[in-house]
Amino acid sequence: LGTVGLKSLIATAPTTPVGGQALIATSAGDGSLTLSGTFRFTDTPVCRLEVAKLSPTSFVIAARSSPVQDKENKARDIHQEAMAILGDFVDEELAFAPTVL
């Protein structure tokens, strides 16, 4: 996310229901990629991911997610047909807001 074309954020939806992850990749002039780490942004399975850059270091991930159980009222499910997660790139690491919008 630093210099356009050098750092890329890739959001992934794994095939197993473990949640969404993002990774940092640096591209070289020959087209090769160097992975710098993976970072989990949600514990629920997600699909239809989109990432939008907000500033040179901040971004938002938009996704669809399956319903999750309400932590305060276990009899109630929270539907997350659309969710947005704010993220920031700080000191070569990704940080995500704890609250999903």
C-alpha cells in the first residue's frame, strides 16, 4: 500500500471456514512476488471481497459473510450480508479495526 505498484494488499477467502485473511506482497521488476505475512481480518467465512484504498496507508475491505451468533444473546443470529472492515498499514504490518461496519 506504500508506493503504488510496489506493495499490494490481497484479501483472500479461504476454502475452509476459518475466516478472511489478507497478505502483503512486494512485486519485483521481473514480476516475482515476495510475501511479507498474512493477517486475519475476520473469523467468519467471507466471499465477494473488494478492497478500496482510502489513503496511502489505509483501506477498507468489503465482503459478504454468513450469519454469526450474537455474543450477548446466543439465541439470536447477526446477519452480515454486507460488511466493511477498516484497515491500516503501519510499520510493515496490517492492523484492522476491531468493529465491523
